[in-house]
Amino acid sequence: MYRTTAKRLLGGARWYYNANVALRYQPPQKLKLSSRFFTSPNQPFPDPHSINRSVPVVTTTETPNPSDSASSSSSTDDDTANPKSNYEDQQARVLQASLPYVMKLGWTEAALIAGARDVGLSPSIVGSLSRKEAALVEYFMDDCLQRLVDKIDSDESLKNLTPSDCISKLIRFRLEMQAPYVSTWPQALSIQAQPANVPTSFKQRAVLVDEIWHATGDKASDIDWYAKRTILGGIYSTTEIYMLTDSSPDFRDTWAFLDARVKDAFDIKKTIQEAQSLAEAVSVGLGNSFQGFVGKVFQR
């Protein structure tokens, strides 16, 4: 049930679905950058390597093969006919190159301009990003999400862990990706909270939570599906906020806080209390409907 529900709720996200695999990214682009896709809701990220780029090999003693020449000509025509793909590749290169500058310049247009210069492109390309700072944050979130998915798919040891240990390990793995940016992360959260950016931010976090539950072997259905993901989303968000104020070596206190919250979540009574508190907090922004929904869930 959780797979079909997630597919319905997150239909605008760049994920595909089949009967054997949970929500997953489309095959990654074979670029030198680590992000797998843009977050613009209606523009797929084309694969630049889908174009046949074969070039005929000619020596001084051989006559070029006419069919090879035709193939090369066709490839050039395809490149000319699809400038959008090349332009989006350039945007992805800029976003990737901008991330090292975030630690000094923040999630800003200045970081994007510095990234464009690093890859030898005109800073004017930054103007093509409709939501400049948001595009950079969302690119980073997408990249982190893909790395988490790769971890889940490749780490066989996760199958031997208890659900609570698996959840703790994966949340820690995900939040450790933000450690280098912790000083500027409040700015990223502020950007994500802007009305125009909330839908994409919600989708990214919802898929993150679903992936973590899927890694534990969860097969919940009906109301339980929503309740579990609401609770885990609360654990992730509170740990993320706690991390911003943690001055302990290697965020030791954050990981202790995370382990305690996950342990509490597997205690039914404490789970109910925390879910109700979360409902009260969220209802301030979303209205009483969400609070009433969660309240009814846990009264059953």
C-alpha cells in the first residue's frame, strides 16, 4: 500500500515506480557531478548520453566508412536539435560547482556565480534558474537523497539490523551529509519554508522518510502507513534542528539525541504523546484539520 500511496501523493517528484522496487530515481546521468536530477516539477532531466556520439576513425591508409560518416552527421544534427539538454547539463554543472562555495557565501546567488566561473561558463547562466537560491538547496537535497538510496541498495548489513537501529543509522548517514554546511543550514531551512518552495521541500522530505521506512522492511498499510511516516518525519526534523545548536565533537550529542528519539518512538505510549504534540505544532501552520486527523488515528 505504501508504494502506491507514495506514488499518488508524490506524482510530481522525479521518481519512477514498479512492482519490485520502491520509489527510486530514474537512472543517474553519466556526468561527473553527483546530482541525479533537477527539482523543477515539470521538466524532466534528459540523459545527454542517450545521443549516439560515435565518430568515424579515419587513417591515412583507409577510406572513411560512409555509414560512419552518416552516423556522425546524425549525431551532430541531434545535438543541434536538442539545445535544451545541453543547457540543462550546464545548469547542473553550475549547481554542483557552487556547493563548495556555500560554506563561505551561503545559499546565495554569489555562490552560484562563483560556481559558474569555476566551470568556465558565463555568470549570466545563473539568471536562467527561476528560483536561484532554492534551486541550489533543492539540488543539494536531491543529491543527498540519491546517495541515501544508493546506501540502502548497496549496504547488505542493513538487513541484519533491528528496525530502530536501521532508522538511526540511516538518519545519521543522511544528516552527516549536512555537517559541512551546518553553519549555513538555517538559511537553507528558511529558503525551503518560503511558500513557493514548500511543495518541493515537502516532496523531498516525504520521499526521504518513505525510503528509510522501506529499508527497515516496513509493509504497513492504511492509516498505519501515514502514522509511521508522520512520526519518523518528526524525529528527522527535530534531530536536524538539534544538530544546528550542537557544539559537541563530531556532533556526538546529536547522535545520542537521535538514538533516544528513535528508541522512544518504538514505545507506544511515548509515540502517541509525541505524535499528538507534533499535531499541535503543525496545526499552528496548517489548521486544526491535521491535529484532528492525528488525534483520531491514535484514539483508535
